[in-house]
Amino acid sequence: PSGNLSDCPNGSRWIMDVFHECAQDNWDVASIVLGMGSIGCFIAAAFPQFYQACRTGIMDQALSIYFLLGWLGGDLLNLVGSFLADQLPLQVYTAIYYVLADLAMLSLYCYYRVKNGGRVFPAPINAAFVFLSVGSLSSLSLLGSASTEAPGTFKGRSLLSAPGNELGPKPFSSTEVIGFTIGSISSVLYLCSRVPQIRTNYKRKSTSGVSYSLFALVMLGNSLYGLSVLLKNPEPGQGQGDYILHHLPWLVGSLGVLALDVVISFQFLAYRKGQPGTLEERGALLGEPDES
């Protein structure tokens, strides 16, 4: 349904109709535009890694399984939170895409691990993979059972949540408390997922098989998201501190991940030389018996 401008004097009609978001000045409009840009970056981030994996064939060596599992866990909780917060369809569909892209990347990782004769995953990794996969598929199958409670005011990964009917500062609702908790756990998973990848790059002394475009787009998306949160005007009567508190888990998740992705960027610079391709690595291994 079309938005109601009676609760948003001087607001933009098209933004209210499309996003159900009150944009009364240029700061609010900029916040929404940046939020849309962040969604575009996150959607496009996986494609360069798919191409890099097919080109090099060493995805199982280049990426850490814990990095992929942590990313899937964070996106899965983001999807669950979008239901609990009764967010707009665009947010829900975007969260679904994140989970599907993660499952596709994990499937590709498993394919190359089997193809390259890798060892079987340890039991804890198998259990985590099964749990996250079943949880993802279960969440996707419950699209029609989203929470019917009143919309919360906390935001998800983008600033497209429907605003609450009440204005001014207000305590956390029961839905917000659950969503805030889920958002906090999701942010922790996003942060923890980068550490195994940093360790993998350090042990290999190489970033071959990893697409820098993946991290570059995620960094751009997190930067745009952080700016979109900070540029958004609080609701009338709501203090800036109270506004930041309601968005704190997602700010910590986006800006914290951004800092760790900068570390990975420095690894790409440090290991940019002497990165053998798949054919060169195999050639060197095959040449060792002849030389000996």
C-alpha cells in the first residue's frame, strides 16, 4: 500500500510510496540512496569469487571454511531478524539472496575440495555445515510465518525498515529485544568470520584463488551502510544517542568488518607477487621427481 504522508509532513512522496520511509530533507534522501547502494554492493559481491573459483580451481585452498560458515551464520541470523522485525519485502528478499549466495559458495567450496582430493571435514565442521544448511532451508520455507507483531524501529542491514507509529524516544519492545540480540550475534559472526581467512592468507603467504573484488565490494557496501545509518535523522523527539543505540549492533558489525577487510586488503598487497597459478603449481610438483 502507498505510504501515508500525514505522519510525515514535507516528506518525499515517491520514497514514502516505495520504501514507506519518511524522508523530510536531503539527509534522509541521501541515507536511503546510500542504503540502496549498499544492497547493490552486497548482491554483486559473490559473483567475482564464483568466477575466480572456476578460473583457478583452488577455492578449497584459498578460502577458509570457517570464513564461509561464519558468513552464512551471520546472514542466516540477518534473515531471521528481518522476519522478527517485520521488515519490508525488499529487505526480506535481499536477506534471502544473501543466504542463497552463501549456500552456493559453500557448495562450490565442497565441490573443489572433493575434486582436489582434500581430506574429509572434521566432525565439528560437518555438524556446523549441516546445522546452518538445515537452518537456512527451514527459514526459507517459513516465508509466510513472519511475526505479526507491530513493526519494530530497529533497522537491519539496510535502512529500509518501516518506521514505528509512535514518535519520540521509547523503550525496546519485545520484538526489538529479540531482534537486537539476533543482530548482536550476527555482527559477532561477521567479525569472527574474517579472522580464519586472515590466518589462511598468512599461512599460505598468498591470496591466489581469492577474489579481491569480493572484499572490495563488501567494504564499499559496509561503508555505504555505515554512512546511511549516520546520515539518517532520528525520529522527532528521539536523541542522537538513543538512535545510535538502536542501531549499535549493525554499526559495529559493518564498521568492524570494514576494519578487518582492510587487513585483508593489506595482505593482497603484501602477497601480490609470487602467486603461482594452478598449472604452475602442478608443473612444479610434477617436475620434482625428474629433477631428483
